[in-house]
Amino acid sequence: MTLLRALRRTVDSFAVKLGILLVVFFSVPMILYDQFEEADRQQRTLLLDSVQRQGNLVAQALVPLLSEFDAAAVPRVRQTIERMAQPDVSIKLMLRPSNEANRNSFFYIASVPAVPVDYLQEERAELIETGVLDRLADTCGGGRPLAVEYTNPKGQVEVLTSLTPIDAAMGCWVVITAHATDGIVGQSLARPYWQMPEVRFAGAVYLTLALVVLWLFTSVWRNIRGFAGVARRIRKDPGTQRSFSEMNRVPELNDVARSFDDMVRDLRGTAETMRRTAEENAHAFKTPIAVISQSIEPLKRSIPEDDLRGRRSLDLIERSVQRLDVLVNAARRIEETVADLLNPPRTPLNLSALLEDIVDEYQENARTTGDRRVVGRIDRNISVRVGADMIETVMQNLLDNALSFTKPGTEVVVTATVTDGRVRVLVDDQGPGVPPGDLERIFERYVSIRDESQRMPGAGNFGIGLWIVRRNIEAAGGLIRAENRKEGGLRMAVELPLAR
């Protein structure tokens, strides 16, 4: 089922469809061209056979005259050739006398249309050079269709189409027919198939159609890629004013672009509303909590020391108020981080400077809560595309968690380095560690595995701190995992993409 789903996604891919279209555009013409070329080859063969039969008819008409050839037969030979000649066709009559020792000694006897004597000598040399008379050299046999292109002495290109020998008493007569290349037969025989006008026209039409279709595909593809670029810019810089509608160049995608713009605007508005609501709710709860806390002090003074029941009730109220205050702060942080997930800031952040400030702040606080130290080992000039508030929330939760477990007199070490294009932040404590089976569970919501003896006063410890940490880190494109250190204690390892 998974393979079928993956195959369906591949087939539905726009790039795959464009690739298939290119294959079709290239393969179909080649297949059709081979078929049409074969048909043209057969047509040429039939045409050559027809031309040879035409040459044979001329030869047969001349046989009675050439068998008893004399000076009186010359006018009749010429009249017969002229009668059988056609437009765009020239007929040449040559003779090799029987007593001629040189087998290539062919002489021009007649030509239609008529040409000067000097022209005949030049053309005779050209014909001998083509090699078409070689087969007649010994036997005066071997008549065959031809398709030999040559240039006559006038500079005109002709196609020798047939050669018909006649063996007579005077010697070997040869009737040669030639077609001009500007005629239909000459064009069909002289030009390769791909040079035919109809083939070139069809190719031009097909190429134009292919370019238009590819242009349509690529224009839509570029537009979609442009949508992706705008989305990346919005993700990196949520404050950018770049919109999908401004980038769109395809009118049919205007509704899609407007829908994307509306979605971005709604997300930004929702995130801002959530931040404002979190602030207002926290302020609304803080005021009565502060009033209750202040009201407890006069009650403490008014209740005698020996009234144990009253004292216990006041202590319970005080702890409940503290717990309620922590819950309000936690709820505010959750709502703010959810807002950051909807519209996260993606401007470059100097992580090194921010971590150093956080470590300095916690160093002072740690000394007042059990002689614990926070040590920073942070490389300089590390930049990430994460919001400062999000990183502060992550580090505060990690350091609060580490300080709550690490033993008095020990230290929590914060390390930040860059490895293989990734930022690696480690928070190491010297506490009891976590059972191996709970290393993943501690990131779940409302999961806390600490004993009551490990709870710091006023800390809350509701099991949402590490859940917020993982959610924020993953939303920023990073990873976080917990691992027990060999030398004792727990390590929180955070990886974030380095800002380019």
C-alpha cells in the first residue's frame, strides 16, 4: 500500500509529467519519421522502376534503328528521341564502337534537348567520372535504375535515373535518362527525405506546437516555483510584504494566489491575537493573585503561633497561590509559543551572544539556590534563523530543569558548537539521570518523573517544560534528544540549522 501511494505521488508529480511530455515529443517524431522514411524509400523504388521502364521504352524504340545504324539513320534517331522526350527529362545516346580497345571510350551520338558539341565533350567526361558506365565496360549488359546526382557543364544539378544498354553490330549503345532536380521526379530522387518541403513544414509545425506546449508547462511550473520562493521568504522573514498575488503571472492562478495571501494574513492575525490574549489573560489573573498574596501577610500576623490549624491553612493557601501563579505563567508561555509556531520569526539571530547573556543571568541565580554553577562554553558568531523569544523559552526550560536535578556544589555546562553545517547546543547536568525507558517520555505533555524531594519551591514542575522545548525546536527545523552521560547526569542535545 505504501509502495502504491509512493508510485501515485510520483506519477502525479508535475516534473514527472513534464519529463514524460518531453519523452513523447522526442520519441513520437522519431518513430513517425522512420515509418514515413520507409514509405518514401518504397515510393522511390517504385519511381525508379517506372523511370527505368521509361528508359527501356526509349531503348526499344531505338533498337530497329540502332541495329542497322548508318548515316541516314541519324535524323530518324533524333526524331524518335525527341518524340519520346518529356519536360524536365533529358535523354542521352552514347556509343562504344565494337572495335574500340579502350572499354571506357564512349562517344556522344545524340542528346535531347540539343546542346553544343563542346558541351557534349564536357558532359561525356562528367558521366564517365560518375562511374555509371563501369558496369557496361565488358559485357554491354546490366541495365538498371539509378539515382546518381551530378552537376552538368552548365552548373545545373541533374539526377541520372536510368541506364539502358543495347548490344548491336556497331558496338554498345547506351540510353541514359536524367531528370532535373527542380522537377517532381528529380526532387523525389535527389533529396534526402528530411529535406523534402512537406517534411520540413511538418517539422516546423510540430516544433512550434512542442515549444508552445512546453512554454505553457514551464510557465505554470515557474509560477509554482515562484509560490514556493514566496513561501520560503515569508517563512524566513514573517514581516516581509511580498505576496503571492504580486508574484503570480498566470491569470488562472489568481484565485489560488489570493487564497494563499488570505491564509498568510489570517495566520499572522491569529498569532498576534493569541499573543495579545495571552498577555491580557495573564494580566487579568495576576492582579487577583497578587491581591491574595498580599492579603496573606496580615492574616499571618493575626493568627497566633500556637494556632497550628490556622497556620497550616495559611501555608496551604500560600502554596496554592504560588502554584496558581506558576500555572498562569505556564499557560502564558504555552499560548505565546503556539503563536510563535503560527508565525515564527526567521531573521538571523546571534545565538552565541544570546546564550552568553542567558548563562550570565543564570550564573547569578544559581548561586542563590543551592551553590550551583552554570558554565558556558560557547563558540563565537553562531547564527540561526530562530526567534530570540523562542530560544530564551527553550534555554530557560532546559536550565531550570537541569538546575532542579543537579547536586548542590556542582555545575551545569552549556556548550554551543557548529558541526557539519548544524548548530549543536548541549546542556549537561550532574543529577541522577533518567531511566533509559523514560528518555523519550519526558518530552511528552504533563509527564514528570521527579520525586517530591526533587521539586524546587515555586517551580511548578507540571511536565510541560520539556514538551514546549521539543515543540519549539522541531518548529525551527531542529532536533532535541535526551541521553544519560557516562560520567553521570543527563545531557540535553539540541541541533538547529545554521543560518546561511
